[in-house]
Amino acid sequence: MSEDHLYLTLAEGHEDDARWAFGTGFEDPLHGVDTTVPAGVDAAGLAACCLALGDDALVSAQRLAEWTTRAPELEEEVALANIGLDLLGQARLLYARCGQVDGSERGEDAYAYFRDADAFRNVRLAELPNGDFAFSVVRLLVLSAWRLALFERLAGCADPVLAAIAAKGVKELTYHRQYAAEWAVRLGDGTDESHRRMRAALADVYPYVDELLATGPGFGIDTEDVREEVTAVLGQVLDAAGLDLPDVRPLPGSGRDGDRTEHLAPLLAELQSVARAHPEATW
């Protein structure tokens, strides 16, 4: 299956459709693709994997969007917005696949705009407030290194639709990780102040890292294999930045099990406000 096939019908219009994330005039993003769950594939596990990874992407995209007009430079504002758009596109495809597999036939808007915080299954690191630029750089580095490792493995999974989504995402996530790594090195090996901020950011982010490396999204991913790769990548970047891994204890609980921070509900309230106020509207 061509990786780009998933996007071929995005520009094809049709009537009587309401999609808050993407406007009207779009077909189902998986239109024309054989979406039958292959024999031997656990449909429930596939749906849970797509939902979890979709939630990670949507929440991360919303946090990145908050840097618009607030980033240190215009170039970084554009870069962060584009990374957020990449993740939003991944969320759309993952939600669409989830709706097909779980039997609900719900579209991406139903998952994004009409679920409360306790129904989300994103990792908690994604929902934390942006903090300063150093915190957002460290978070993006960790999340992109981890997500890239997952997508590289999912690109060979038994479900051809998820495999195509993952293969497409690998190209995007490779850039995300590179962008964050370059900034991590620049700030860690920069001024005393930037170095201090990076150390503080690492101390704030790392209690949540074990949640990522221990649980994954399910669907047959070898979490120990992912842990080794991500740990090696982060170690290499931090070594180049002159930074050490912080000595912090992992926080108990997991967003995959529905554990939430106090920050997700306000984020979703802003994200969902217009769609909930006008649920049948088109634009």
C-alpha cells in the first residue's frame, strides 16, 4: 500500500459533513483503502492502540499550538506550529481507524471534541503546561524519540492501515526529534542560564518518562526494545548538550489507565468549546 494513499482523498468534497478540526468538504481519510481487520489481528487491541496514540498526538498538538505568538522567534513559532499540524494529521488518521475497528463508526471529531478528560488515554507528559521554552524542548525530545521508536515498529505491524499511518508518521517524527535534539544541544551547551533551565526542565520531565517506556500503546510492541532505543538516543543528545540524566523517582500511575493530571480538563475545555457550543454546525 502506498503511504500517501491515505491522504489522496482529503481534497475530495462532499456535502452535509461537519468536521471541526478540518472544515467541510473532506472525505473519510481512509476512503478507498481496504480497512478490513486482517484475520488473527486483535481488533480490541488495535482500537486501543489507535486511540492511545491518537490522544497522545491530539493533546501534544494542542500544547504546541499554544506557542503561537509566544515562541522566542518567528522561525520557531512556525516550526512548532508545523510539528503540531503533523501530529494533528496523525491523530485524525488514528481516530478514523479506531472508529472503524471498534465498531462505533465514529469519526475523528467525535473522539477529539465529544469525550471528557476521563475518557482520554494519552500519556500524562503530553498534557502538562508548556512551561518555558526549555521545558517544551525537553518534552518534545522525549515524546518524539519515543513516538518515533514506536512508529518504526508499527510500520511493520499486521494491520496494513496502522502500518501505513505509522510509515507516514516516521518521516514526520524523524524531523520532530531532530528539531528538539538540536535545540537541546544549543540550550544545554549555551549560556549558564540556558543550561540551568535545561537541567530544571529535565528534572520536571523525567518523572513521567517511565510511564512512556513501561507501558507503550500495546498492540504487540516490545517495550523493552523501545526502552533501550529511546534511552540510547536521549543519552546521546544529553551527552552532546553537556547534561546529565536527573536522579528522580518515576511517578506512579499511567494515562493509559485513565490517570490524569489537573491540566487536561482545562486544555480540552478550550479545545472543544466551539464544537460543543455548535455541534451540528458546518463551515
